[in-house]
Amino acid sequence: MSTCPSNSSCPSNTLLESTEPGCDWMVASVASLARLFSGPVIDIFVGPTKVQWRVHEELLCHYSPFFRAALRGNFKEAKDKSITLPEDDSFVFRFLVLYMYRGSLPEFQLNIMTKRSNLSIYLELYFLADKLSLESLQNKIIDQLRQGFANRSRIPAPSSICRIYERTAPGSKLRQWAVQIALREMLNTGAADPTAQYEECFDMSGDFGRDVAQYIIVDAIRPAGVRVKKPEPMRGTNCEFHVHIDGKLWGGARENALEVL
């Protein structure tokens, strides 16, 4: 794991990268896209009802180490050109496919989209991206969540914080964002017991209590002295909550890939 450059935000990776020195940028861009959107198509069956999705193999392997290992290794999936994800949600999977083909997601809003809240969909999509090792999508989601909740009175409910701790592992960047939200609310409340609203989170996960304590001691008290510094999870650079691999942003980020064409 690594941190971003101190000057601002993560480098903006793009699907339109030339690997040939001296090659015209636009020619290389079109060639890169043509390669990803051609070749074999993989059948992906999602959920208990096996909803079928057909996605280009090159695109899957380009974005996801999970798919790359399954389709380029000595596995049944590589031979059959088919992958089954029985435990995942086909409704959420559509947003993953949308991201791979367009490099973008629907704008995060606090209203209701179909019968499920935006936050619920975005969290489930983050969990799916985590499972499939789509770090660029994880970063895109956390950016849009922070932007969506910035300067608003509404924040993720304690139940959403608990959900994050149920579905992620220790060290998760989403957990870091969630614990800052919870701690800020604890410090803002005028209640006699500021931790009461997060009692379920404390009871459900020992990790949550440890993360709260660690933030107070390491990130708040030491830099601020005696006075605890309130976290600001919706401000600052995006990279604080980004996933990184081998000292750089994972190369799967392909934002605005098609907009330049």
C-alpha cells in the first residue's frame, strides 16, 4: 500500500494510453479501445437466478486481476469462456459493466433510485469491486460518495456504517472513511452518551471500536495536542481514501475513456 503524491490528488489514469514511442496519441487511443472492445465475449452468470451478462474478455482482463486470473489461467472458466458469480447481485453487477464500458457511474444522489437507495447500491458496488479487485472502481465510488454527502445535513446512518464493517476487511479504505463519519457525529452530538447511536457497531465489530480508538489517539490527539481534532471525511484530497498497489494507483482506472472520441 502507498500514499498519493503530496501535491494533490491521484494521477488520472486513462484507457487511452499509447505504448509505442512516437505514436500519434489519437491513433493509439483508438487502437487501444478497439483492442478492448473486440475479441472473445465471456458469458457471466450472476446471482442465484444466473442472470446472463456478455462482456468482452479483453475488457474484463484489463480491469480486473480476478477476471484475468480466471480467464488467462489453467481454469475451467478459461476453457468454457464462462464465469459464474452465484452470490452476487445482478442489479449491482450492471453498474460494474457500465463502468468498464464507459469509465463512469451515474451521479450519486440522495434520493431513491428504483426501490433501493443510492447509498445501498454504491456500497454493494464497492463490495463487489473489492471482491473482483477493481481498485479504480473502488476509488471512483468513494470519490462520488464524498462529493454526494459534502455540505449536506444527511450522512450515512449507523446501519450503513455497520454494513461497511460487515463486508470489508481490516485496513479497508472504506472503513477509514466510515469511522471518521461516525467519530465526527459522536463529537458533534450533545447527548450524555455520544456513542449510543453507534452501539450496534461497537457490539457487532471489535474492529470498529479499535479503529475509533486508533483515530482518536494517532490521528486526532497527537497532532492537535490535548484537544481532539474532528475528522472531516468529506473534505481534503481524494487519495486519503483511495486503494493503491505497488506504490502507484492501480492501472485499471479508465475515467472518461470514451468521451474524447
